[in-house]
Amino acid sequence: MKTIISPSILGGSFSNMEKIIKSLDQSEAEYIHFDVMDGDFVPNLTFGPQFISNLRDHTKKVFDVHLMINRVGKFLDDYINAGSDIITFHLEIEENLDELISKIKGKNIKVGIAIKPNTPWEEIKSLLHSIDQVIVMTVEPGFGGQSFMVSQIDKIKNIFNYVRDQKLNVDIEIDGGVNYETGKTCIDAGANILVAGSFLFKQENLLTATNKLNNFFN
Ligand code: DX5
Ligand code: ZN
């Protein structure tokens, strides 16, 4: 199966975003990952829907929007209208998840659910029947540049086995601490989408680094 690379722009400088998006547009990565943080669900703040919509004109790549926010319902229309292709929110928020899922699907946008490292995989089991992707967090959400948590590998395997046995069409995306080595462990465990932030941005050339990572897995 093809491995999709979703570069996380959180790894780059926000002052340079137009250039970064244009460079990722030239790359072989299929997705671009946007980490939205509200300083409430996670202890960090990033950007909102206007930031995403301002970048939408510069590329046709799949906008993979990861909402690490509470009050998803209140802001959902804004993220839909910003040009998101996939909207993922967290299982751990206190809202009616089924309603959010239906609303996103109704707009012909793919829907994902993300789970934090301490959340057992069984808690997402029933929702796997109504979503397009699951994001398995392999770091505590909130910051880029953290170390990969090997403890999450079993979770990936369990989700993969369940999705396969139930014949579901759900992508398994890994977010946090991905590099060649950790990425390979995740792919072997059943993942098919890899988010990569700091690993790509710390290299000299973003475009070359992104293509290299993509070629390594495909
Ligand atoms: C963490 C974010 C990640 C982050 C990944 O809360 O969800 O998407 O940007 O960054 P790295 O690859 O640096 O761990
Ligand atoms: Zn993310």
C-alpha cells in the first residue's frame, strides 16, 4: 500500500509560510498537515481558519487539518470554508462527536478522529465505522519536536487489525516524532500516512528532504 507523507508546517517559521507552502506544492508529498491549537485543549496556540484559507490559493495539495481545540462545533464552519480537505478533531473533547462527523461528511470533506497517547484504542472502535482516518498521536499533542513514543505501536497494530477484520476503509495516520526509523516501525505496524514536522524542517532543503522521505517509503 502507498504511504502518504503529510508534512507538518508547524515545523517551519510562520514568517515564511507562503514560501514553505509553495515548496511543498512542488514536492511529492500528497498532503500538507495543519496543526490548529487553541491554548485550551492543548497548552499551546497556533493559528486559525484565516491562516489556512490564505494559504489555500498557493497549492492544490490535500489540506490535512488537525484540530487540537475544544469547541470544535463553534468553529467548524470556519474550518470547512477555509478549504480543508480532511478535518480531524480529538476523541477526548466534550462534544457530540457523531454530530460533528455528520456535519463534516455532509460537506464532502473527509473526517478523522485523533487519539492522545493515554487514550486506549478501544475507545475509538465504534467510531471507526463512520470516519475516514484515525490519527494516532505518538507524542503528547501540543508541540512539535518531541520524541516518538514507542508505547503507541501496539495501539497502531490493534487499530489496523480491527480495520482489516471489519473491512473498513480507514486510513491510519501517525503524528509525532516521525523520522525514517520511527516511520518504518509505524508502517510495519499498519499505518499508511505519516506526519513529519521537525524532521523535515531541520534539514537543509525542505523540498529535497520531503521527496527523500516520500521515496524512502514508496
Ligand atoms: C503535535 C502535532 C504534530 C507536530 C509533529 O501536537 O500534532 O503534527 O507538528 O511534529 P514533529 O514531527 O516535530 O513531531
Ligand atoms: Zn498534527
